[in-house]
Amino acid sequence: MCNGILIWYTGFVIFNYIYPLTILLPIYLIISKVSKHHGFKLLYTFFTVVLLTILCYICGFMISYYFGDTDFWETFIRIIVFGIAFFVVAKFYRKTYLIMINTLEKGWVMLCAVPLFAYMSLYPVIIKNIFTMTNEFRITIMFYMISLVFNYFINARFFQIIAKENFTKLNIHYLQTQIEAMQEQSKNYIKVEDKIKIYRHDMRHFLNKLSILLKQGDIESSLVLICEQDKSLQEIYIKKYCDYPIVNAIINYNFGIIIKSDIALEYEIKMLDNLPINEIELSNLIANALENARNACSKLPTGEERYIKFNCNNKEGKLILEITNTYNGDIKLDKKGYPITYEEGHGIGTNSITELTQKYNAVINYQTKDKIFRLSLLFQ
């Protein structure tokens, strides 16, 4: 309404020169109030959308010239061009961009240079030639469009490289987790071995005491002595969840952290004899899922129920993995049923799980209900 009044008093020609300040700037300020991302991330997205709109407008304006330069042809062609541009962006750019918007924290100032300078250089050319259609104008616009597409292609490649680096860092993180888990288990085995040596040394004394008590007919004292010995035996026991050493170490390691974090833990594990997935990749997946569940539980306020349920079963030769946990806040799922990440620097782990399930053609399902989050996986 304000801009309509402005056009009425200033005229369309003058309005074209002040349009960025009277329309784009207010829109940007309004979006910045409700947007999840701010600063240069928002600026990059905003100017990218503005450039896309301008290019669609220019294409409609230029091509309609050859069809009689009517409003119908200009609008029709603009819609066609926008549909093509939308498909290209959604198909080849959007996925990588969404990953980077949530994970890349530095470098957005330089990335903003592409749409910002493109807009600053393109807008004066459009204003100068908006009512004329010369060959020089066509060549200039085509040059700008090709350069812009090329620059965004470079940006997309940059995003892909950074995304691969982030996934590599994630794999290194879980490799380090595996190493720590194996080291922890190795230490436990050493402790158990030392306790076994002590147990063997004390066994002769235990048998002598037990023999004396039995000869004296002191059954009660004999039972007490046997119970004490049984407690000593429990201390040299290492929990074995499955026959796969790396997976067993990862489960032991993460269960220990969960218990130390004062989170209730329930589990049921019946592993397949032949895994339908690589053992190392399965351990990465379990570590990833348990870490996400533990982080979600840790954010719950003191006094609220915090628990994790871990079920790993087999049915008719299929591996079924299910992790359930309580959480705080609001988790939304996208159209594909995958969690939408709202926190900076998060989302890589979920994408890692998704890629792994796609690799092994597994079925994945996320559910949220009454502050309970459930991840279910089926490997055939």
C-alpha cells in the first residue's frame, strides 16, 4: 500500500530507482525477525531469491518481445522460466544448500559477495534499459545470466566439498569413538585379568576356610562365605551384548556414558549370526543414534523423566534396530518423515544415517509423540 502511494506521487520511472529501499529492505527486515537464520546466511538466501526473480522477469520480458510483447506472453513465459528454475534449484542445489546452512559457520561473507555484487551490477543495467530492447542490452543480460549461473555452480561445488569434509569429520569422530571404546574394553579386560590372578591366589584360602566351616557343621557361615565369593566373581565379569567385538565395544562404551549421565536405560539385544551390514558401519550407526538420544535426554530439565530404550532384534533373517528416547522442545518431520534440524551445527548425523540406510536399501522410520522420539531401522 505504501509503495502504491509512492508510485502514484513519484511515477513509475522514479520508483524503479528507489525500489530496493522501499520494497526489498523492508521485506528483508521483516524476514529477519521470523527467520531461523540471521546475518549473512539470511542475506545470501534473500539475494539469491531476488536474483532468481529478476532473471525470470528478464527472460519473460526479452522472450515475449518476439511474440508481440504483450502482458499475456510476458507473464506466461515468466511462469515457464520460473518453473524451470525452480526445478533446477530444487533438484540440484537445495539438498546441499540445506545441509550447509545448518553446518557451515564461517565463510558466508565471501559467499554473499556473489549474489550481492551480481545484484548491484545487474540492477542499474535493467533500470537503464527497461523500456528499450537493444542487441547490446540482450548481450549484456545474457552475459550476466551465464556468469551468475556459473558462479552458483561454483558455490554448489564448494558446498559439496564442504559437506564431504563434514561427513569425513563425522566418520573420524566415530572412528575415534570406536578406538576409545576398544581402549576402554581393553582396559576392562586388563582389570579383569588382574582380578582373576588375585582370585586364583585367594581361591586356595577360600577352599580351606569353606572346608573347615563345613567340617564344623557351620552351614550359615559357609553360605555367607560363598555369597562373598560370588560377589567377587561378579566384579570380574564383562558384559557381552553380542558376538561382534566392535559393536559390543561401542554398546558397552555408550551404555556406560548413558548410565553416568543419570539417564534410565532399557535394552534388548539379539543380534543376527550374519549381519546384513558392515560391522564398522553398524557400530557407527549405533554410536550416532545413541549419542543423539543421549544429547536429547540431557536437555530435559531436572525432574523430568529421562530414559533411552535400545532394542536390537532379528526376525526372519532381518536386523531390526529401534532407539526410543524422551526429549525436550519441538521436533518436526519433513515430507519424507525425516527430522528437521533447528540447531546450528547439527543435522550431519541424521544425514549420515540416511545415507547409510540408502546404501543398504534399509527401511527407516522416525516417530514423535508425547515428547518421545523413536528411530526404527530394518536391514534385510
